[in-house]
Amino acid sequence: MSETWTFVCATGELLPGEFKTAFDEVTGAGIVVFNLDGDLYALEDRCSHEEFELSAGSFDSAASSIECVLHGARFDIRDGRALCAPAYEPVAKFPVKVEHGGVWSRDDRD
Ligand code: FES
């Protein structure tokens, strides 16, 4: 399991209703971090339907969800669970922290 945190962006660059992306420094996995009314959540930036980048879709902060641009699956950004077809599997949720003025996350899967 990776213990190396990946810098995503400065805290001032991730305002409520926005998201930022990065690639995990160890595994290379895409990471997308959302600011939901001041709370930060990180997911793998990969739709569980056909592995398209979730960050290409639209973030609906009122519904706490992101919609994949390719076929319209939606995911809860707080836990990664699939909310509608054609996705049925969740996307991976990653830890996120704020430290030294930055937002950090990491791929913590084995
Ligand atoms: S790749 Fe995301 S819904 Fe199909």
C-alpha cells in the first residue's frame, strides 16, 4: 500500500463546487478531488463502466454527484458508489488531506 501522498493543488485553487485532478506519484492512478461546500473528497478518476475519465464529466454539488460524460452514469462523490446505470460498480475512494497550504491525496489500494 502506498504511503506517499500526491500533491493535487494549493488549497486556494480548489473552491466549493470545483474539482482538481492529479496522478498518484506511485501508482499513476488518476485522482479527482472535489470541494463539496468546503469538504474535500477524492475518487479515482476513472468511471467504473468503461474506464473513461470522470473528470471530463459534470460535477453537481447540489446532488453530491458527478456524471460521466460518455454514457451518463452518475457517482456519489462522497463514497464513489454508482447511482445509476450503466455503471453498477463503485469507483475507488481515496483519502484526502490539507497540509502545508496544499490538497493531497493518494491511491491507498493494495
Ligand atoms: S464510461 Fe462512464 S458511463 Fe460509460
